[in-house]
Amino acid sequence: MSAELLTAYYHAFNRGDSAAMLDLLAEDVVHEPSQGAVRTGKAAFAEFLAHMDRCYKEQVIDPVFLTSPDGARAAAEFQLEGEYRRTDSDLPPARGQRYRLRVGAFFEIVDGRIARVSNHYNLADWIRQVNEPA
């Protein structure tokens, strides 16, 4: 079931369907981003998704899922293709730059819902890509 849950999560992500993503989360979901503070709860995750939608347009490419035998833990590895559309806080200025990153994500599954999302990617590589001349 974990692989099906993650497949639905990333299909919703690729459609830009935040409501469908949120439906797959536990109410007290914990989000551990690669950089930044940990967020707890669906409302905080919804705010994060809205922020990301303003600044980025991204697609998950060729995800591979690994799951624990009991289905309580899962991991995903994929390529993330994106466009940097709006300057995000103290990051480099956005000019519609394209980027591609390898991402690892780790999940905890409780009662058929995603209870923890932990994303990891190479921020230095992303900064290098968005700073390259067009």
C-alpha cells in the first residue's frame, strides 16, 4: 500500500493538485525540508505548498519507491525538473531558470496516511544551476 500511496502523492504533485496531496496526509503530518525549520500539521504543509507554487513549477520524473515490509516506512528517489519563477526569500533572483535535481524523500505511514515527509537535495547544485548564464 505504501507504494500506491506515494504514487498518488507524486501524481497529485505533478498535476499541481495541492488538495489531493493534503488528502493523503495525516492531520499532524511532520514535514522535514532539506533546509529550514520542521513544520507540523496539514495547515503548515498547505502554506508550504502555496509558497512553492508561487515560486516554482516542478515535476517529479521517474520516481523509484522502496518500502519496509510492514509498510510503515518508505523512501523515494527521483529527478526533479523545475522552473524558478519568482524569487524565493534570500535565494538568487528568479528569471525563469530551469533546473534538474536528484531528490531523496523519506516517509512514515500511519493508518494509510503520510505522517512524515523528509526531503533531501543538494541546494548548492540548485544554486549553481540557477546562477548559470542563460
